[in-house]
Amino acid sequence: MPVATATTGGSVFLRVPDDAGSPWRVGTQEVDGPAWTLYGMTFGEWLPACLRGRT
């Protein structure tokens, strides 16, 4: 599910979990390619880490 676009043109997605009890995860896709990066953290964990340059 797309939730944001970066200033660089990349996209941020929330990955719907396979199991109803599992947390939603964050995935990103750069504008210049089809490759995905899936982060093992929730959006609430990912956003501050991203803003601090830790992702």
C-alpha cells in the first residue's frame, strides 16, 4: 500500500502482513529501478530512523 513519495522520487509502502497478528512493515522502492528494500520494522520505528539517516 503506497503511503509516501520521497523528495528523491522514491516510494514508501506499507506491506500488508500475511498473518492478521503480525505488524505491518515498511518497504521502499527507488525511482530508478524495480528493486525493493523491506525493513524489519514498523512505520513508527522506520520514520524516525529514516529522518536520522539510519536506514
